[in-house]
Amino acid sequence: MVSVSWMIRQQYLDQSGAVLNKAAAVVTDDLAKRKDALQKAASQLVSAHNVGSTVWYLAQYAHSNLDRETLFQTYLQLARLVRSTGLAAGASKIQVYDAAGNLMAFTTYEEGGCHVGFVDRLSDTRFYVAKMRRGEEITETSLKLVDSVPKVAPSYTAPLPHERRASYAVVDGRASIEVAVPIIDEATDPTLATPGQKLVGLVVLDQTLGQSFAESLARLTDTDIDVFTGDRLGFGTLPAYQSLMLNTPLNLTAPAKDKIWIDEIKVGAVGYYQGVVPLYAHDQLVGGVAILHSKAPVEQAIWQTIHILGLIAVATLVFVLPITWYFAYSISRPLSVLGAIFRGEANTPAPDASNDAERRLESEARNQDEMGALVRSFIAMRAAVQQKIRQIHEINASLEDTVSMRTAALVVKERESRSLSENSPDSIARYDHDCRRIYANPAFLSMAGQPLDALLGKTPSQNPGGPHAAVYEEKIRRVFATGDNAQFDLKWMGKDGRELCSHIRLTAEVDHDGKVATVLAIGRDISDRLEYEETIWRQANFDTLTSLPNRRMFNDRLEHAARYSHRTGRRMVLMLIDLDHFKEVNDTLGHDQGDQLLAEAARRIVACVRGTDTVARLGGDEFAVILSDVESRESTEQIAESILARLIEPFKIGGEEAYISASIGVTVYPDDASDLNLLFKFADQAMYASKNAGRSSYSFYTQNLHISAQRRLRLSNDLRRALAGEEFEVYYQPIVDLGSGHICKAEALLRWRHPEHGLVSPADFIPLAEETGLIVPISDWVFRQVVQQVKYWRDRDTAFQVTINLSPVQVRRKEAVLAEWMAYLSAEGVSGRSVALEITEGVLLNADSSINDKLLALRDEGIQVAIDDFGTGYSSLAYLKRLDIDYLKIDQAFVQNLATDADNQAMCEAIIVMAHKLSLRVVAEGVETAEQRDFLKAAGCDYAQGYLYAKPMPAHEFERYAWSVDVGL
Ligand code: C2E
Ligand code: CA
Ligand code: CA
């Protein structure tokens, strides 16, 4: 209660204080600040009230500290102010007094000018006076210091006269304290003023404002106001208070500056609150404003407040408690239960608890329709929500199951595909849109021979780089651009510098928008396959021994060269080269050395032709050369000659020297034939011509060659008929025992009496018979002829022996011809000693075990074996001994030059000595002269055969000759 009344009281006082402080602020403002307001107020007041004769200013100067000069300037300003105010107000006189009531400035107006002056306060006796015309400015110089106040201004030392009817007013919206003085003559007379009175404010006007100011303030502050000046009450509305205050002066010095203090006083019998606002000017207390509030209304207000509070308290008891209860039990409790349900739902749901709460709620809400409806709808909603939540949980659970199943499946898939790609022998890489590698499998890394980080993020042309990679990258870009997959073979330079080849498949990997996002590149290393194919191709087309094209490739090249020739009109030459004596080299030195010789021969032939020409090996010791763009016959001849020359140079093979030569047949396309088969045949014929011409020579194909070849062909046909047609005949040439001079043996030599050509030499038809295989039946026939003959001759000479030439072809044959022969011998009752077989050295050299066996079987039957043409081939003495050879027949070539050739003599002597050492008998062939015979006889040769004794002759002639002629001489 106390605080409430205090608050109310304080509120009133604060309002009053604010207004009064405002007023005080105006009062305590310094003069310069107030000037405009004063001027305005003065002019308004003067014009409003039509006054104007005298204006007094009351001003206060604390000038004791000022020096004279500053004071003078201040006065000057004051004088100006006074003058301008007076001018504005149209006043005839203005006088300014200080707070002490001393005259400070004055002005008097006259027609056409005025006097302005002020008092030199330091001397108190001197005045500055200026008499000025209208419009003139007061300056320092216009002021004259005079010792006495001009006549126009009253001398004044007394305090300002005081008029108790002075009043307050609100001027221009601002409160100011004024003292209104009626314009009376005394007012200008300082002597009428009450001494010692302190005044503050502006003295204006000739009319009282009366109570208006106090009333204005009272209205503003809604209280009684009285105003004090100095130590007593100035004027007011409350006479009792006036008299009270006159008797008990206020102690205005006590309160602090700018503070309102409040007392409780009694005026008459009535209690008041007295608030006093001190008024200060320049830190000097100049007065105060007292505000009186009757205590009665305040106390009444307090009681009213208490009454209201009481009412409130009662009302609270009457209304608030039930409302609170209502809120607590009707709204907030259901709400809190609802909240609990919510929280329960939000937290772990406890179905029983929430059901409990629901039941409670339902029962509680039964009597409250809206709340009940709300709760019921909430519960329904909650049930629906729970239902939904359950469904969502179920869906979630099934989704989770599905997701985890799918994830597991994906993981398996991912693992499978990763292990697939990581273990793939194919290189796998993926490229992004900028052709940068974003994946590479281990196969790729090992192929590149680089770590993953060196490869990723790089384009093929950055790594590994090079022209192949550029091609590769271009292909990838094309897949990006077109979206079409691509396949191609690409060659790489492998890490070891080996050229590799990959079959690459580029697959466009498309995103959702159907754009190619990445390109997958799968590369299969097909280097081995290519190499294999290459090998197969080489094997199919090239000869492994010499690396030259084989017959198949040769045919291709030949066709190609022919087409070229046909197109350009230039000639093409085909040469067939057959090595002479290669067979002997092969038989003598072995196949390995023979192979080496062939390879070297191939190199020599290649060295003789241009790079654009073809050298091929057709098989065995047969080569072919295709010369394109042939300029002349001479150039072809040169090439053929150089080939021949190179091939007769010795071959150094395995520490031994071997000698061969070659026979070359040459044909010219299209001159000789435009059919390539024919051309080849003609080349073959030409080659045979070279062979027949004595070997180591070349022959161009001619028409004659063809004719002779055709003749050979006819001959071979004739040969088939010869046996049946009994065109053959066996001639016998005697072999003489050099010691006794008796004819003890004969060599059976075959003769063909051709019905057209007459006698054909065996040198001509034996090779033909060997080629055609006719040699077998022919030899058979010869053998039987000889057996029959020797059977007959044995009757005459039991030791007589006929030697039969055995073809190598026949010896090598698998058929048991020899066995048949021996059976024939025994069937005829002819001793094996009666026949001897002549074989050439070559047969022995490569004799395999079957030939050995055959020869040994012959020995068992007592059939002797002679080595024919000994010395021309490659003989091995070891064979001679091991195979139990009986005779050596020194070749005619050694015998025929014996007289003149010391080498041949030595050779014959050596052969004879050696043969004898090995227990072999020696037959000299081709003995034509007595000198030869004598030399051989002297050298110890056992037998001789030759024209010196007799040419081969028919049996009946031989009979006559052998047993009638004694050649022993
Ligand atoms: P070959 O076995 O060296 O026969 C010796 C050849 O020398 C015979 O030639 C013979 O007439 C010839 N001749 C003998 N003495 C002299 C002489 O003093 N001076 C000269 N210049 N020549 C002499 P032919 O009969 O023309 O036989 C040639 C070759 O035919 C034989 O050489 C032999 O290898 C082969 N031949 C002959 N008859 C047969 C046969 O029935 N079977 C087989 N497989 N080959 C046979
Ligand atoms: Ca012979
Ligand atoms: Ca011979």
C-alpha cells in the first residue's frame, strides 16, 4: 500500500518536475541563447498587447572575474541587443539591470535616432554612451565613455523596482518566467524599487497575465503550483500557503541543484505534499517553483488503488481460481496427457501405458464435448497413424530385406565381375569422355609393364604414346562420337621391344540419357596366334632349310611376274637350276652336311640376282629363279653364268670341301610359251639339255630341245614295248686275268636294238628305264639271260664268271628281287660263283641295314660283289671291308690317261695296293692300249677289261672269241 501510494505520488511529482525542469532550463539558459526567444516574445507581446513605451531587461552577469576589455565587449553586445530589441519592440526606452538591480544598459529613442549606453560596472560611475541615427550600428568607436549618464538616461543605482503582479507565461510554446510590470512612471525610476530584491527574468509589458501561467502549469501538471523567488513565496493561488510560506521561509540552499524535494506540510487543516524545484542561473540559486498537492486526493487515489487491489484480489479468488482449475483440468491436463501420448509415441511405445492414458482421457473427456471430440478424433487419428506407421514399418522391413538381398546379390555380382576382369587374360580398360583411362585390369598392367597410377588418368597417346596409340585413341573417340562398337587388330610395341598384336573390341557404355558415358576396351593378345599363323604361312610357302619360297609360293610369284610382264610388255625369264653331283655329296657327307650345302647354294644363287627377282627351292637340289623386267638375253646369260661360277666354288662344310656344279635351263616369257605350265616344262627340258651337255652349263630353251625331249618321251614309251618285243640283247665284254692272260670273266652289257633308231646306248636308255621303273623288269630279264648263258659256258670253263650291272634303283627297292634271283640260280642249278654283281659306290655309302643284309645274303650264296667305276665317287674303305666286297673296278677315267698322267698312275697304284691290303681284287676298266695294260700289270692289277682286248659283243661272238683267241700275250 505504501509503495502504491508512493508510486502514485511520485508520478504526479515527476510530471510536475518535468514541466518545471523545462521551465528552469529556459530560465537558466544564458542570455545569448534566449535572445531570439526574448526578441520574439517581446515583439509578440508588444504587438499583441499594443504596448511599447518601456522595456526592461533583467539580466544577470557574473562579471567579477572578467577583465575590462571582455566586459566592454559584453556590454557592447548587450547594448546592441538592447537597441535591436528596442527597435523591434518600438519601445521608447529600454533599461537593463543586473541581478543585483544595477542598471547595466539603457536606450532612449528620439526622433531620427537614439542614445544607447551602458554602465561601466567597474567604475560604477562612468557610462558608455552612443548617440546614433536610425540604421547605424553600434561599434566600439561609436561609444563614448562619459563620466556622467547622459541626460536622456536616468542615473540609477538603486535596485529594480519590484511589482508583485508579475506573472508566468507560456511564450511560443515554451515556458518562461516573466515578471509583468505595469507601465508606470515609477518603473523607470530605480528609486521606487525595493532594495535587495533579486529578480530573474524579463520584464515586459503593461498588462498582467495574472493567473494564466500558473493555471497553464496547473493544467499541465494537474496540480496546484506556486512560485517562489528568493526566500519567499512570490505569488500563488493558495493564500493560506502564501502566508504559511511567508512565516516559514524555504531553505532553498539545502536541496541539491536540479533536484525536486518533497515535504509533507499542513496548510490550514489540510495536508499537502510540497514539491520544490530550485531554479538556478549560472550556478546561483535564484529561486524555486513550489508544487502543492493536496494529500486528500492522493490518499484517495491510494485508497482507490487499495480498493481496486482488493477487488482484484476478490475477483481473483472468485474467477481466476475456477478458471485456473478449468484450465488445469479441462485443457492443460488433457493436453498434457495428449503430450504424454505424443511423447510415448515418440519414445519407445509402451502399449499398455498409452492405452491406460487413452482410457483415462476418454473417460475424462466424456463430459467435455469439444475436448472429448478432439481427444477422440486424436485417438482415432493416432490409431490411423499407428496403423500407417505399422504399415510403413512393415514396408520398411520388407524393403530392408529386399535391399539387403539385392545388396548381397550385387556384392556377389560385383565380386564375380571383378574376379572375372581381374583374372581375365584379356586386357580390359575403360575410358572416359576425354579418352582418359579410368580403369585397367591386371592383364592390362602386365601388358603395359607399368603400375596402375602411371596409367590411370592418361590418354593412350599420353601413355604409352606413339603412332599405334594415336590410332587407338582415334578409334575410341569415334565410338564416343557415333555410339557404334568397334573391333580391330592393333599392333603395339611391347615392353620388351617385341611387336605385339591385340584384337581390340571397343564397347560403348551408355548412360540413362542414351549418351556414351564411357568406352570399354577389351584387348586379346593375338601375337602368338599371328606368329603361329605366320609360321604356318611360312611353312606353307617357304622352304624351312633355305628360307626361300617353296614350290607353292614359286607358282604364285610366277603368276604374278607373268601378269606383270603381260601388263608392261617386258620379258620375264624362268630359270630352273639343278645341282649336279649333289646326290653324291649327300650320300658321302650325310644329310646334315647336304642340307648345309643346299642352304649355302641358295645364298649364292640369291646373291646373283636382284632383290626384286625370285629365287625358290622347288625340292631336293632343284631351284628356280624368276627374273622380271628382263632387258636382254645378254643380261640373262650373265646371271646364269654368275650362278654357275658361284656354284662351282668349293663349299666348306664341316671341315671338308665339297664340289658341285649346276645345270640351268632358261625359258623366256612370253616368247617360249605364254602358258606357265608349258613354260615350266620347257625350262625343265632346257635344264636336261644342260645336264646332257655335260653339266655345269646353262641352256636356253629351243625348239630342238623340245624335239629331243619329245623324242625322249617317245623313247620311254618305246622302252615299255622293248622287253616284250624282244628288242633287248645282252652283249658280253671279256675280262682278262693279267697274270695268266686268260679270259676268265665277262661283263654283261645291255643293248637295245630299236626297230627305227637301231642300236641305242645304255647311257641313253638306262637312266630313262630307272626314271620309269622299267629298270626292274629289264634287269630281271638280263639276269635270266646271263644265268642261262653262264650255265652253258660253265660247261666249257667251270670257273667262268659273268658280272651283271645292278642299278642303284634296283638295290634300294624293297621287293625281294635278289632273293628271287638266288632262287632262280639254284633252280637252274647254277652256282653263285658263276655271277658277280657290279654296284656303284653311292649304293654303299648310304647303305642302310637292309642293303647290308641283302649284300650279306648274296655272299652266303657265293655271289661276288664288285664296286664299279671306283674312284669317281666318294668311297669309304671301311665299307669295303665290312661288306666283304670282292672286286674294285678302277674307272676308265683313271686308266685311259695312265701313260701321260702321273697322278692317275699314282692313283691306280694306290688303289691296287690298298685293295690288295684289304684282300680285294682289282679290275681295270677301259684298257685300250698295251702301255696301259703293261703299267697295270706292273702295278699288280689283277684283271683288265677294255677295247684292247675286245668290245662288248653278242654271246655267240663272245664264245668264238673267248675260246678261240688267246689274249694272254
Ligand atoms: P659300265 O658298267 O662302266 O660299262 C662299261 C662301259 O665301258 C661299257 O659301255 C663298255 O662298252 C665301255 N667300254 C669297255 N671297254 C672300253 C674301252 O676300252 N674304251 C671305252 N671308251 N669304252 C669301253 P656301255 O656298254 O655303253 O655301257 C654303258 C653303261 O651302261 C655301263 O657302264 C653300265 O653302267 C650301263 N649298263 C650297261 N648294261 C647294263 C645293264 O644290263 N644293267 C645296268 N644296270 N646297267 C647297264
Ligand atoms: Ca659295269
Ligand atoms: Ca664301269
